[in-house]
Amino acid sequence: MQEGTVITLGRHIVEQERLYPEATGAFSNILYDIALAAKIISREVNRAGLVDIIGSAGKFNIHGDDVRKLDEFANDVMFNALDHTGNLCVMASEEVDDPIPIPDEFPCGNYVLLHDPLDGSSNIDANVSLGTIFSIHRKISRGERGSLEDLLQPGHRQLAAGYIVYGSSTMLVYTTGAGVHGFTLEPSIGEFLLSHPNMRIPDPGKKIYSVNEAYYKRWSPGQQKAVDVLKDEGYSLRYIGSLVADFHRTLLYGGIFMYPADKKSPKGKLRLLYEAAPLAMVIEEAGGASSEGTRSILQVGPSELHQRTPLYLGSKSVVDKVEATLKA
């Protein structure tokens, strides 16, 4: 890229598409639509303290989490941006119990979208960075309309994955398996501009570990030892409690993010399809590693739509070290 050249997300997607002569444009259109949804969600996140959209909706989602009004808004925006385009055959959301069919009046396409529309929403009132996470698969079922089979695919089959972080600036990071690229939203022109081309996680990077250490007594002895080893080596704790924000810092600075299983959540807490798998694709494409304790997250075959998993993401040497300690 020449100095002074401005690369928009749209231009970048088109240039990536040219690498695949068989491309129809449908896949690129999905990314455009996700970016549009991100702009709308970003606007509302930034206005949350000024309008009656902040706070609880007075009900709980399938996971028992208090549903925030902004969660519902973000979920609706994602659906409305993508339901009518003819590119998707089915969707799934962390906020919705069952698969989300494409309405009968709209055509179906050959792709599948899973997403967490607004991760970290429990921190809305504290003005902490929030995020959207997304994962795209190819349709594998034979019917015209998508099915649960299309949604329950392991992470290594993802065609693309990424996230949007709504912080001091809004940034979209995505990969299609050909590098990880970050785009920052320029509000004055309403465009995502390439700001972080070919992102690579430092290894080992800064001596930072990210985990909710308040749960230390609930962890397995192996997990306790893993954290003790890192602390003995001079690692410092940095934990925001918003997955996208903690992950984004880890991607930029290195180190490791951990959300292990514990006595209260023996299967882990984070969702495999909406959170773990897409972020695992991003971190591995950036030269890092993912794990559920014994293997890459991308190798885990889902059996349930809202399946939970332990999660380790970060610099490869650090993830390998923690994984080895867990196995010992």
C-alpha cells in the first residue's frame, strides 16, 4: 500500500475477491452488510447514555443472562441487515434460543451466519468497550432452506470470522483465511478505513495474562498452577471483563486470554459457536494459538447450538505453555 493511500473496507473486500475468479460476490456482500450493521450499532452504543435504550429489558436469554435493551437492538439490526439479501440460508444468534430462518418471502443463499450481536453488554452502564463477534460458514445441507446441520460446524470450516469493538473508536477486524486486517471507522465520512493491515500477534509479546482471578479457588489444580507459573515469570494481570476488549488487547500486545472451566461451570462459560470459534480463527490466522485446554478450538465439533467451552487465546508460545501445564 502506497503512503497516503486510503483503503476502505469495501475496496479491500473487492481486492480480496479478485484473488478468487470463481467468486460470485455473495460472500463479499455479507461482509458489507455486517459492516453496515456495525455502523448502526456503533451509533447507538455511543448514544446509549442519551436515549432510553440503555438498561435491562426485564428478561433473560437462554444462558440466564440479563438481556439488555441494547442487546435486543443489536440483534435486530444484524437480522434486518442480512435477512433479505438472498446470501444466507440460516442465521443463529447468541441471544436467540433456536436457529433463525430466513423469512419465506426472501430467497436463500449458500452461506450461514452465527453472531454474538453485543458482547460485554453487562458493562454498558460502566461505559466499557463492547463488541460484536461473527462467523461465516458455507451451507452443507441439501435442502433449499438452511438447517441446524449448517450451524453445527467445527471452527476449521469457517470461511470468515471477525469482530467489531466499540470503544474510543469503532474497529472492525476480520479474516477470510488470508491474513487478519483491521479497519477503523471514520465517523465523518461513515467509512471503515484500513488501519491495521496484516495483523500479527507478538510472540511472546508483553507479559500480560487476562483472566477473572476471583474464581481462582474454583479452578482445577492445573489451572491454578498455570496462573502461578505466569505470575512467577513476571506476568501482570489485565482483565476488563468484556471478551472483545480483552481479546483485542491480547491480539495487539500478545500474552494470553483465559476463560477456564471451574467447579461452577465445568464445561466452561463462553459459547463455542458465537465467541470461541470465530476469535480462534482470527488469533490463529494472526500467528497465535487457541485451545480449549487440550486442542485447538477450531478442532472442536459442536453438538449443541449454544454449546459452552473453556477458552485460551493468545501468543502461541504462551498458550502452548499453559496447555502443557494443564496436561501435567
